[in-house]
Amino acid sequence: MHETNIVNLGIGFATGRKSFQRVLKTYIYNWKESGLTTDQKVKLNLLIAYDVKYSNTKRTDYTNINNDLLSMIDEVFFIGREKIRQEIDFLVGNNVVDLNEAKRFFCGGYSGQRNSVIYFAIKNKIDYLVFLDDDEYPIAVTKTRHTALWSGQHVLNTHLHYIKNADITHGYHCGYISPIPYIRFDDVLTEADFRMFIEAISNDIVNWDTIKTVMNNGGATYADTSVLIKDTAEEVEEVNRAKFISGANLCINLTEPERVNAFYNPPGARGEDTFLSTTLSNRKVLKVPCYTFHDGFSTYNHLLDGVLPIKLKSATADSKAIVLRFYRACIGWIRYKPLFLYITKRENYLNEIEKIRSKLEITIPKVCEFFENENFKNIYKELERYHRNVEKHYADFQDAQNIWGKIKDFID
């Protein structure tokens, strides 16, 4: 640690939603309730990387934090476009990286925001950095036969307890994690068809039995009671060259910066947490017992006011908004699938791509008819486009780590 007997704990948000202030308020009071805001041995540092273009917001939607809330935080770092531009000029001016490298590292979509948070955390001597999402809340929901049961979660405390003996810790998620809606299968789209489609576009961690359970729960994932009551963490095993993590409810140990890797995603794609997972072979990764509730459809903001529903609504395929979210998720998945296969199954890459093509040829016409949406045909085009560029994206992925290595050496 950088300061004797004092833990500098960073809390990072990569945000672009107007609801951010309400989520932040909930978390800060959660930290107060857990005793962290008055713990003299822990300094709380907020790092807020915001994007005003994501949902047409303005800077003050993120920077105008209530003074009563600020009084419970030791330090706040606001990371907007101007701040990033200043850091790029600083690094280029000191011949650390060139302009193109700096822009690629800091401005590369979702990964760029997360990289900027890690950069400012290390630069400001923060020991551990917890990433939280602006659509996840520090609560867990379980299910009985007749009602939903809710419990508060001490997310920061849990990560802080385990991260000292690990490189990365990440927790569990409940709520509306999966973008896959509840589907009533029929002759147009059978369960076998849909399973083939999902397995073609998703990654190795997707398990059809789990997906089916979530679908039968109306698209909701409930917390596992055995996880809620246990006080031990489990080491994450490597599966097919990846130690899978999540992008939030995630803590990174920064006390040895040389062990910290950069986020990356192909242009226009997601998967920054998945690609980070492929760099963790020689890192200790722990799954820790704490949940966050993912409000994937932004329909449970009233949870932040203490209103706890008795039953979670079903995310059914007859809603245009839900189908649109599912379509966008499919595009995001297929865009990063070629690079993920190239990294994890290089020796069989072309065969794997051909298998995906075959499965999509069978299933996409059925998916289009079932959802009454021809846009799903774009999945073909995106697969081919990202397949054609996979070697370039792989070179960019490696460059991201090399660029980050030069920046780390300088700021540390």
C-alpha cells in the first residue's frame, strides 16, 4: 500500500446515464451503513468517467453531487472529455506514447472509459479499485414460491476483505442480467432452434440450462441463498484460456501495477471484461460472496427509494423495447465472437467460424420470423465484417497491453 496503515480504496464508475446521481446516492448511504465512511483506516476515492453523448446528458448531471454526500467521500475525480484531452497532451508531451496510441487507449469505446479510470487510480496512488455499474444496486433478490425476498449487500466491504490476497475479485449478479427474454416456443422457433442460435453467437461461459432457468423465471436471475450466507471466496478456474470475470462488482488490486492489464474491445463491440479475462492466466482471481441487482431495463429505479416489489416482472418477447435490447445484445455478441475465438481457439479458428455460419444459416430466418424483425439478418454481416478484421483487432488487442505497459512505467 502507498500510505502506512491507510487503505486508499477507489470506486470507479464508467457512466453515461442521467440516473447516475440516484445510484451514487444509494451506494454512498450503503457505505455509510456499512461503516466505511467513518473508518479512519480507509479513504474512499470516487472516480467518475462520464460520457455526455451516451444518452444526451450534460456534465453537471455527473459533477453536481450533493454536499452532504460529498462530505462522506475523501476525494472525487471527474473524468470527462477535457480531462482526457489534457492527459493525452501530457503523455504525448513527455514522449511516453504518441498521439495515436494515446487516443486508442483512452478513447476506445467502453474499454477506453474503464482504462481512464484505472489510469487515474494508479496515478493517484489508489490501492484497490472497485468498478460499479450505474444500473446495478447493492441489493440481492431471492425467490420463494409466492414472493421475492430482498437483502442489502455490503459490496465494498466484501471486496476489501478478499482483494488483499488476490489480483482480481468479482462478485455475483442478480436481477435482469441476461438480455434474452422469456420466449414461448412454437413451430416457427423451437427450443432446439433457439439454443442453436444462442450458442452460435455467445461465448463459452453461456450455459443453456442456466439460460433456460432464467427464461422460465421471466428473464430474471435470482440470488443463490447458499452464496448469501457463506463467508468464503472461490478461486476462478481457467476455462479455455480465460478466467471469466464481470465488468462491474469487480475489484482490481493496484498495489502492484505491473500485474494490472488493460481493457480492450473491438470497435463498436462490447466484451471488454471478456477480453480482460483472457489476460489473467497468471493472475489470482476470486469469486466473492456479494451480489448486485442489475436493472437491465431501467424499470426498477423505485428500488432506490426503498420500494421493494413482491414479484419481478417478466421480460417477455412481446415488448418492442425488450426485443430491441435483445437484438442489440446479439449484435454486440457477434462482433466480439471472432476475436474471442481467435484468442482462445486459434488452432481451430476457421472451423469454429464455419460452424457459426452453418448454425446462423439455419436459425436466423426463424428468429426473424418469430420476432417479426428482419434486422436480425444483420448478424450475418457483422460476423463476416469482424471475421475479416480479426487479425487487425488481435493486433490492436496486443497493442493495448503494450501501450498500457509504457503508460504504467511512466505514472508509477
